Amino acid sequence: MTTVGSVHIRGSATLMAPVQAAAEGFMGEQRGLIATVSGGGTGRGIRSVIDGTADLAMSSAELDGGDRKKAARQGKELAVHLLAHDAILPCVHPDNPVRDLSIEQLRSVYSGETTNWRELGGHDAPIAVTSYDPLSGTYEAWHAMVLRDESITPKATILETAALRARVAKDPNAIGYIAHTFLDASVRAVSVEGKGATAETIRSSAYPLRRPLSLVSLKAPSGAVQRFVAYMLDPAKGQKLLAAAGNVPVT
Amino acid sequence: MKRRDFLAVTGATSAGLLTGAWTLPWQHKPAEPLLIAGSTNVLPFTKALLPAFGKHQGGLEIITDGGGSLAGLIALKRGAIDIAAMSRELKRAEDDGQVCDHLFGKDAVAVVTAPGNPVGGITRAQVRDVLAGKITDWADLGGPAGPIDVINRAPGSTTRKWMEDNVMGGAEMARHVTLAPSAAALASAVAGNPRALGFLATRDLTGNVKPMAVNGVAIGRATIYSGRYPLTRSLYYVTRTSPAEPVRRFLDFVRSAEGQDALEPDLLRVY
């Protein structure tokens, strides 16, 4: 079969399901175009765009200056295509009585200063901190919004999304954080600064832990890549898939 | 130790022998041969690319071998070879930022039954358990009670090897099952037995067997490209981040229409 172009997409697990569904829809309507999707995390996706092994990175974090510089060193420039916003929710075991935490309290827990649930209005029990590996966009967003200048406690257990959720669902003393997309009834989301994450609070940015979900390409991408980005921004197509996955689309 | 010797004496070669060496038409003296080793799944595709590549390349000797994805990657990182062939994505722990992986084709493994079998779907975990001999009755897969006749490929099959590495999760495949000597033999054994279950690479799929949906996703061109079909194989050539000129020429060729044509129809082209 003759190919008229290809789009290779790689990156964040947070965007995986809606982008895979979009790739299938895209190939159905754009005959002769190929769209492949794989994971690896936001950082890996962006690196692949810079080194030319991917055309689009799925990104679940604000693009940092380091990535732009790395591209610039190779004479390349990155372009960000914002698709949607997503919330990150602190989560605990369903039996945990703690219902709300401030960003200050979260920072204190994740930097290792606060180590007992009693200090947060819970039971007298040690806090088991869980987190993601540093290449994950969700970790990067958490670091930027919660930890800021602090480093994460070395006692944190590093897990991948499904494993982290399973750990928090099993351990009454655990705390973790999870993208809205991956929240289910096995864990309880904790509100932040008195705000729960809903489509309205995420859209209005009243919910404090929101982050952009975007596709990152090199500047002036190929026609095929531009067409895929347009598909993702189409309210009846990509935007609908992003909303179905629990994100708040931009259009 | 010379680079070429590395292939012959380390775990990077399965049989301790080089399985293929091509010296392409001599034009100018080549500095070093191009060494490609790794996944046995990729080996036939690399061999399929070489004759067409050779038409454009004067005097570049290419040596290719199997050994497995991991051994190939280690050999690449140690500087013993130029290109590691892999039939899976790099794992996070393997990705040290010094290498990059170039997708060059995709295919998938279909889990197949006879056309009349009423069970249309299976989960990835159930595939593992059936092959391990932990699930032995169709009733456990939602079908009418009766033993599952597993038809496996004989050891040495690259498709079987891929299933061992990527689906079995450390579990062993059950030994007392029927072993088919070839994909074609497996397909006809499954087609003629309503209680049979086996697996086939997409290139070996025939019309007389029925592929099952895996985790609710049917096998097809779109679901393989998107990666949603769980038993999708993505084939990569992994190189150092700034590869040398001959490596770059090889990668350019693999991505070209001519290179991709040489891989079709056994693989889904990605360019």
C-alpha cells in the first residue's frame, strides 16, 4: 500500500488512550497516512522529537527550558500544541479520614518533613509516600507545583501508575498522586486547598494542581503531522476523545 | 579484542557463529564493517533489507547476527556493535540517554482458534496462563467445557521466543502440548480442531483460523499501528545518539520507500 506520510507519536502515558483512539480514527479518514503511538513518558517523547525518532511527543508537563535549550543546541526549535488540561489528585486509602490537604502540607509530606498522619488530622501512623520516576510528566508536574524548590524524600517508593494506585488502594497509610484519567474507586482523591477537581474547577483553574496536556513537535512540522494535530484539536474528534478520558479540552 | 571477535565469543551470538555476512560491491576501502546484532525476530528483516541496501552502497561490509534484544543492546552500549536490533521498546532502565531507537516496522502475534470456536476473546493474562498450562479448560475462557488443546511452536521459533520474552512474564510454557514444526503446520492443526488454541505472527495468518480479540481489542492494521492491540511487536534499530555515517546511511535506507518495500508484506511499513 502506498504511503503518503507518517506520524510517529511517543510519550506520556496520560495521553496514551485518547491519542491511540485518535490515531485509529485518523488513519480511517486519511487514507495512506500512518500514525504509530508508543509510550515511554513525557521526557522520552520530547527527547525523541529532538533526536528525530518521533514526530510528536505526548507531553503531560509544562515544557521546561532545558528541553528548549537541548533542541537549540542541535539547531532545532520545539513547538507546543496545547490540547487539554488535566488535574493531578493527591490520593489516599479509602479508609483514611483525611479529606483535604494544602499545597504546603503536601510539600511537607513529599519533602519528608511531615512523616505522621496525626500531623495532618489523621490517625497516629507513619505516612508511606509513593511517587513516579523522574522521567514521568506527572512527576515533573508534581515537582513543579508541589515540591517546587524542595527535593522529594528518598523514602518515597517509586512506582508506575497502575502499581501506585494499587499500592495506595492496599496500604491504609499510603499517599500518592494520580492523573484524573487514572482515578478510580479503589483510592480516595483528597481535595486541595478546599477545592475538588471537577471539569469546572480545572477549566477555571480554581483547582490548584492542573497541568497542560499537549503535543510537542519541531517547528514547521510536516503536512501529515499538522493534519494529526488538527485532528486532535477538532471538537468532534480528538477533543471529544480527550474529554471522554477525563480531561478538559481546550476548544 | 577486535569488534568483530566480540560477536563470535560473547553471548551476543546464539550459536557462536555468524549467521550472515555480506561484502557489498567494492568501490572504496571501507574503514570498518557495519555490525548489527540482537533480536532473532529482527534478523530475517535485516537480511531482507541488505540486498536492496547493497545496490546503493559500495564497499560497505555488513555483518548481522541474532543473540537476543538485550544482548544486542549491551553489545551496542559497550561499543562492540553499531546497531542493536530489538523487537520491543527500550525499558526505562535501559534508556540511559546515550542511545536512540528507530522504529522500522510493526507486526503482531494473533491468538487463534478454529473458525467455529464460540470464544471470541481472551485477556493477555489468560494467554499466559493457557500457554503455561494453568488454564486448561475452555469453560475458564467462557466457552463450553472441554480441554484446551494448545498447539505451540517448537523451541527455535522466533514468534515463540517473542511470546516467552513478552507475554509469559517469567512463567514457563507448558511442555506436554502439541508442537508444530512451522507456522503453516500450526495454522492447519488449529483450523481442523475446534478445541485448539495457538498463536501466529500476522504474516503467517491464514483464512482458515480465527484470531481472538485480546483484552477486548481485535487485531488489525489500525490497532497494531496505534499499539492498542496488546500483542503488537514494534521493531527497532537502536543506535548511539550520534551514529557514524555508515549507520546513518543504513537508517536512511530503512526509512526510504525502497527499504520499506523490501519489508512488506511480512511487516507493516511505518514510513
